[in-house]
Amino acid sequence: MLILSACGGGDSSDIVTPISTGDTDLGGLTDQQEETLGTDPNIVDTDNDRIWDGDEVSMFSTNPTLSDTDNDGIDDGADPQPVVINTIPTDPNSGRFVEYGVFKTNATGLSTQRITNTRYEENHVVYAPLTTSNLPLLIYQTYIEDTNSDTLFNEGDLTGSVIAIMNINGNNQTPLNYASNPPASDEMNADPFWGVDNKITFKCNNLFQVGLDLVVSL
């Protein structure tokens, strides 16, 4: 906790203003950073675009106070290129707008809820309950590079796929092996599953298994 007060000529009426350097909402920004940015220190996702404020600043370079940073009609959480103005992609075969999502349902299949809305295709979604103090989460494969230049982000872009995690409510979608290690041209990240020692294991080129340490805490 920092205490700021006026210097010189003060008296007992001087205002002492406490500024918290903690992270009240655990969204990846200190309360002081949130004050500077104009975000809400009590809400992890101020603009409700399904990307946490801290990730918007540190990973995606988007504006955490605007749900559509580039103002192209696609919310940042659904936009494959959230800082590049693009039209909403359409399927070249059907001409319809492309929209993907992940749904969850109960054991009887009678209560279905959509938890994501995105222009990235998301496959192989796996529920990975943690035995630590972290929250349960979902791991999945998604496509974040349009490698074949067809304006879509789907299975045609296997070399642009990554493994990602998100909360079980669909929030804080976070790629694990892209920001610091972009996919190589011969790499395919598919079929992730929860392995031993809190590792995510996935196929690489369908030839062998590769272990990826879970280093992102929610």
C-alpha cells in the first residue's frame, strides 16, 4: 500500500490518499494500473469481451475498456485479428457469416448453454479439473492464424493452431504456446488431454506426444 500526501505547507487538513498496488480482481493488472487505464479494479473483464483486462494489455494489445478495439463490428473476444479492421468473415461456400462457439450441457442433455462466441474454430474441448487451488478449466485446440489466406480460421489452418485454456464459463481464453513460441510450419497442435504432473499433452504432426507445462494460472 502506497500512501501519497502533499509536501510542504501542509496541516492536519491535508488529504492522504491511499493507492493500492495489489490486484483486487486478480485480472492481471494492479489496481494502480487499472486506475490509469480506466478499467474497473473489481471486474476482471471491464468491457465484457471475454478477454481479461490483463491479457488485453499484455498479450493482445487491445483496449480493455472497448469491447471492439478496431471497431470492425466483431468483439475482441470473437475477432481473430482484434486490432485489424476486417469485415466479418463469410464462408466462401455458403456465403453465411462464420461463427463458432463452445456449448455445455447437463448429463441429460436438456439444459444447453453457449459459453463462447468467436470467429476462431475451437476443437477437442476437454474438461481439466485441477487438484490445486486453481479453478477448473477447459483446454482446447484453436486456430489463430489464417495460414491458407481464405479469411477463415478453421481446420484448413492446422499449422496456425495452438492449445489454449479458458474458464469453464468461457471467459479468459488464453493461448498457451503461441505468444512466446509461435507454431512452426510443420507443427499441428491437436487432441489435447490432461496428463500427469499437471501437464497438457497433445499430438504434434500426429506422430508423437509432446508435454506442455501448464504455466498459466487463472
